[in-house]
Amino acid sequence: MENKITKTVDLHIHSTYSDGSFSVEEIIKNAKNIGLTTISITDHDTIEQIPDCITFGKKYDITVIPGIELSCIYKIAKDKNLIMTAGSDFHSPDRDDSPELAC
């Protein structure tokens, strides 16, 4: 018999730390209520939500992957481009707090 693990995830959510309508706690509580097991709150251009993600992820027993959605403009493009990252170790002692981003 095959052993299957099923998880329901959402890896692109915005909170009130950027342009979302719900607080981090509301998002995580609602995620739990609808059966999600893992989420990533990827607010625009900020990681300020991460402490709340850790706190409320533990409170509601949801895996929260740290994430961010970065806005950038490429020199020859007129359109705004987005880069999304999830799972970065934002608390690593090796982390460069002022990275240069080339997009």
C-alpha cells in the first residue's frame, strides 16, 4: 500500500503589513479554520510581519514559511517586476542586512 501525505498550502498571501486586508493573526487563524497546513505571508517589500508569523503560527499550529515579495524595476523595462522568495533564513548571523539587489 502506498503511503501518501497530503498537505494543503498557500504560499502567496499579503497581510496588513503591505496591501492585504487582514492581520497576520487573522490570516493564520483563517488558514487553520479552512484546513491549510502551511502558508507563506509574502508582503510587499517588508519582512516586518515575520515575528507575528512565528508567534501566531505556533499559537494556531500552522507552518509559516518566512517570505517577501520584492518590487524592482529593470533598467530597460518600463514595467514593474516582482520577485518572491519564501523560506529564507531571515535570522541567520551570516545574513547581509543590506544586500544589493540587481533586477
